[in-house]
Amino acid sequence: MHLAMEKSNSQNKCEGASTGLLDLVFSWSFRDVLNKDLYKDKVKRIPKVFSSTTQYTNAFKTPLVEETRASLCSGMESVGNAPACEISSIELSKDYKPPKEFYYNILTKKFTDFKNNGGHYEPEPGDIIVLSNIKPRRIEDLNRPGHTSVVAMVATMEDGSDMTRILSSKELGGSELLPKRHMGVRVFATYLINLITNTRIWKALHPDPIGVSMNLLLKVLQPNSHAGEDCTICVSGGNFSSVNPSIREAIDSFKLDESQKTAVFSSILMRKCSHKKDNVKLIWGPPGTGKTKTVASLLFLLFRLKCRTLACAPTNIAVLQVAKRLMDILSQSLKYDTYGLGDVVLFGNSERMKVDEHDELERDSAKCKGLKRDDRRKHWSEVIDQSMKRSNKNSKDQKYRSYDNLLSYEEFVKQRFFYVGERLAFLMKNLYTHLPTSFISLDAVKSMISLIELFNILRDAREKIGHNHKLTMKRNEFVQILKSLPEYFSVPILAYSDIQTIKDFCLKNAHLIFCTASSSAKMQTEGMEPVELLVIDEAAQIKECESLIPLQIPGLKNAILIGDDKQLPAMVQSKVAENADFGRSLFKRLATLGKKKHLLKIQYRMHPSISLFPNEEFYGNQITDGPNVKEISYCKNFLQEKIYGTYSFINVSRGNENFDKGHSPRNLVEAAVVCQIVVKLFKGKKVSVGVISPYKGQVGLIQEKIGMRYDSYKDSGFLVSVRSVDGFQGGEEDVIIISSVRSNGKGSVGFLSNHQRTNVALTRARYCLWVVGNGATLTKSGCVWKQLVINAKMRGCYYNADEDKDLDRAMTAAVLETEIDPAESLSSRLAGIQIRNGSQGESSSLSRNNFESKREKGSSIIGYRRW
């Protein structure tokens, strides 16, 4: 059964903008998606230099298609654990236009009559889903004879409706995919992948020469080895006088070290430099060197200079980190309450960004939502008019149906003036907080702040004021300011605009915009104000082709890329695409070609004992330790035993790697050692602990053993996080425990030998780093881990796990547990024994008794508990 609307000719459909990426996806058959060699002969290695923009963009097209296929294949392979929902109705959309545009509106609901491992699915635009008349449990269900499966894409969520508009890969009319509950016909939608980012990349690879800017692309085709060097004229002081004195003072106030200060200052001067033609700058930020602080300081200064800047990062989390740091600086510098925040815009998927987990960002978000819900201009006018009329009316002119309803002057003030005042204060604060400064003058803001302060005085004093004339004076002062306010301020006419118009208004008038590189595609809409400068944080983690999205924004003059190409690059699903350097970043390519990187030279995270090896191995001893990490107070003894020093390699020789339930190796003995160390740390310690392993299998095993037992202790200061190396990039904890897993006689370590992955793992700890592994296996590996073991021995930091009695008991118990491998049930072991021994019942009985004895012995070891 084909998942597409036509038979595949995929290999001939990679070229040209006329064929969209979605068309290619819809053209694939089930067999095409699973075929790992489908584009193998078509994918060519991406060059390091390019002769033209056409060669440049063409180099990424087929690798992108192959990566999309691999991602879809991965989604199908894990379909049994994917989110899903039931479709209660399917109807033709108004956009339904065969023979290609098969648009439908669907209504979804949860299903509760059987288990859904992946959870309930809520469609989002760009999702690729599979419609089927069964809930697929395994990949074979998508191609099962007698059952129907059709691939579709979620197009939009219908405004004011629960309906979702989808684009199907083929006609659904007359198929079995029309829900008929009365006939027992049910239809399910199961999530596979989201295609939005890849679609945006595809569009960037087919640029419209009229609608985009190619200036910066021309600068990165084949940079020379001298590119990236700071302009000597500007940096030496020739342009220093052109920098606003307040900016110079701000740079000094950030308490940056010299390398950070130079990076910020040279970036500011880059805007006005007319001596050089290089418009792309690289800032190299190794772990702990204050990269985020440097970026936030730079963005703040650009904000002060009213330089329209776009700040991007590869993920929503990375964007939030920079935005949060910028808000910390900005909130302390605002002179008139929150006036000025309207010039800063953060946009993206609110659920993925999890803004509500960041208090200072969430507060502003909540205010903005409250403002949007109000018909702002109408509400603003009504409140002012109401205040004016009530203040000017003489109470004698008011008519009451009954004297029972007559209000005294004091009661009127309490019930009406303060009620209206609260609404007015809310609106004024929202207006000067969220409107761009170009739409609301400082004089207007000062008046609004005065009104709010005056109102607060009246509100707080209402129980204390004993004479009416005092209240009248305050009221008259309030009214006088309120009367003058409309003379120099009017609300932008957005009262009856839709949400998208309001968003466009915010984007067009902001000075500083935060978003992911992918989401920056929204900045290319018609009528958008030009962006002068692009800042990409974590630039070494973005595929080069994804960087093309923000690099093509109209009006762009300069770009600053901040990152560390010695850490992990972007993740790539396809081995074929990975071997073609599809995951390589623009930062990495330019650095490889010799473009100068401005190095942040001082690290403030790791104790010197921890930073010593990675500095020597990965950074050529170019990094120095900050004064804070050299202080005596930075040396923490969380555990008293010598084995738990600031830096230790803990040798576990009794463990064995296994590949249970998948292809990712696990090591039960190492997991037991790690969990026992966490138990020891838990005893009365306020400490954040990170457990890292390069392998998902080991991460899952340790997570399973630890469970949620420590979750309730977060408030008391004990936190445990277990993640893969990839998941820990950018993070840091007080104590890091690394489980290297590999334990074999050949010295085989697989992708553990990757320098970038090793670098990330070794640079996450502040006070203590404990590496748990098989020293003999790692020494035989001949890779960076061999050097790590040798280095630990030379420094006297190499210990055997059995030197700690608690670890020795945990290992003994784990060894016995592996001998009665829980992956193999008792019945299956005994069945195997019977087959081998045939009718030799005595031998079988003996083996069974030995097996039971081992199990009892393992359970009775003192101090050992099954996790």
C-alpha cells in the first residue's frame, strides 16, 4: 500500500523551486521512506568554498531532501509511541481544489478505550501525520494489507473553530478514511514529524531575488584567511569618539573581562566601520567563558543605540536564555517603569518556549495577553470619557428613581472612581509597556506614571482622608492631567485588527527581536522594516542551510555569529547526509577556512582541576581560569572519601556492556555505581547533580533506577538531572557524574570517541566531576578517552570503585543481577536449559538450584536495594 498519491520517482525530483519539499514527501512510497539508500548516489559532499550563490544553495538541496526522508523514516519506526488522536469528522475545505490541493477540515478528539503510549495528539501547523483506520502499533501497521493509511500535513487551525485544516496526499472521498461510528469505522491521526523548519530551509535554498537580500551570502562564499580581523583603525580609537559616552559607560558597568569587552566593543564599531568590507564576525565562546553574558551585553547596547537587531538561536530554549539575560540587564536600566519594553519582541511557539517557567518573561507575556483581550482603543476612550463626564457632572443633576439608591459622595468615589481608576491604570501601564517608543512619547509616559501614582495615593488614603476638600484637590489634579493626555497621545488604530496585524505591527516597530533561526522567516513578509544587524547565538549548532533563513532578511548589513565549534554540531538523522557535512555550521566552515575567531579567554564555571584536561585537549591551553574558580571557597567536599575529589576517574572493571532492548548499549554495574553515588550525595546535601551518558540506553536505565525519588527534595536544594550528552549541551551543575558505559576487551567505544561529545560531557561541572568507566577499555580505545585515563593516573585522580565499600556492595549486587539478567525471564532460562540437556532432568534441576541460589544471594547483600 502506498502512503502517497502517486508512484515514486523521487530521485528525479530534487531540483528546482517549482517542486516543493512537501510535493516530494507526498510522492514517496512506503518503501521509499524506509530506503536508506534512496538518495545515496545523489547526495554529494558539501564544499567548503563556493563560486556563486547558485552553487551555494544547490549544494544543500539534495542533502535536505535525504534528511527529511530519514526524519520521516524515524517517525514511522517509532509510530507505536507517537502521539495520536481520533478524528470524529472529515469534511471538504473551501480550499479543496483537485487534482492536487486535497484540503479537508477535520475535528479531533481523545480516545480512551485503549492505551495510547504517545499521549494525546493536538495538531500543529506543519505536522506530517498519517491518517489510518487503525491506531498503528508498529511500523508494519502502516502498510498492512486490508488497511488504509494516507499521509497528510496540518495546514492551519481554523479561526474561531475547533476544526483543523489538513492537506492530504491524495483524495479521501470514497475511501475508508471517512469516520462512520455507526458502522464501526474509526479514523485516527498519528503524528510523524514537523516539516516547518525544513520547508523554510527549502524556501531559503530557492530565494526570490526580489524579496530577499543576498549581500551577506556573497560574503561567506569563499572568505580569505584575513577575514574577520577587527578593523585596526576603529579598534585603536579612530572611531571611538563616535560611540555615545553613555554606551562607553554602559560597557564599563557590565564588569566584562578584557576579551568580552573587546568582543562587544568591536561589534558595536562594526556597524559604522567603512574601512573594511567584511560583514560577518565570529565570536568564539568556549564553556564557561560568559558567552551568554557577552551576547546579552552586546544586545543591550544595540538596543540603546536603536539599532534594529534580530537575535536568533537554534532552539526556543537557547532563545529564552539570551532573552532572559537581556531582560535582567534591561529591567535595571529603565528609568520610567517599564517604558521601552515595547521595543523588544520575543516571538515563537509559546508552548515550546515554556515562557511561563520564566517569571520575568511570563509577567510581560501575561500583561500583553490581557491587553490583546481588550478592545484597546475603544476601552481607552471609554474610560477617559467616562471619567470626564462623571467629574464634570453636578450631583444635583443626577436623577434617581428612589432615594434608597442615592449614593453619598464618599460612596460614589469608592464605588466608581476607584473602579474606573483601576481599569485606567491597567490600560495605561499596558500601553507604555507594550507600545513601541516611536508611538508613545516620553511626555505621555510621564503623565501616565503621574496619574497612576496619584491614583494610588487616592486609593491608599481613601480611609484616612477626613475632609472632602482634600479629596477634591487630589481628584482635580488627577482630572487635569487626564484632560491633557489626549492632546499628545493617541492609540494606534488597531482596535479592529486581527492578531496577525497586531503581531506585524509589533515586529515592524521593534528595535530588538528574539526568535529561532527558523522562525526568522516571518521577518521576510512584505512591508517589514529592514533589519540592520543579525546576531546568532549558539551559531555552531545551526546547520549552515538553516542559517540562510535569517541571512536573507532584507536590509541586513552585518552578522555576528557566536558559538563554539569544539562542541556538538546540529543533530542529523541521516548518515548519508551527515557524511556529506550537512550538519556543519556556517561558523564551523568559516573557522575551518581560517576566518579569525574572537576568543573569550577566561572561564568562570569549572574548578581548575576540572578545566585542566579539556583546556589542554580541546583548546590548546588558550583558556585561563577566572579568579572566582581559584578561590578556596570554590573547592567543595560534598563527600569525605578521597575518591570523591574535585576531579576523579572511578574505574569500574566488573561491568559489561549489553544492548538490551535496542541498539544503545547499557552497563548495569556502572548504573549501580552511579546511583549509589547519588544516594551518598543525597544525605543532607544541598547540591545539583547532573548524570550524563553518551548513550540513550544507559540514560534510560539510570532514570528508571532513580525514578522520581528525589523530586520532592528540589525545594530543599537537592536536584538530580539525568540526560544524554546532547541534552546537557549548554547546561551546568554543581556535580557531574559521567557514565561512559563501554566495557569490552577490544577497546571499542563507538561514537564515544567523538571529541565534540567528549568536550561537552567534561565541561558541565562547577565543583566536582566524577567519570565512571572501564579504564582498561578506554585505554585500549586509542582515542581521547585514552588520554583522559592516562591524565587521571598522572595526576593521582584515578581510583578503583571497590575502594569505596558502598560502591563495592552495589557492584557485587549488580553483577549478580546481570548473571540472572532480568531481560531473560526465569522461565526462558530454564526452557533453554531443558533444550540443551534434553531429558537429563537431574542436570536441569541442578542448574535451576544454582540459579535460584544466586538470585537469593544477590537479594540478601547488606545495604543493597533493588532500585
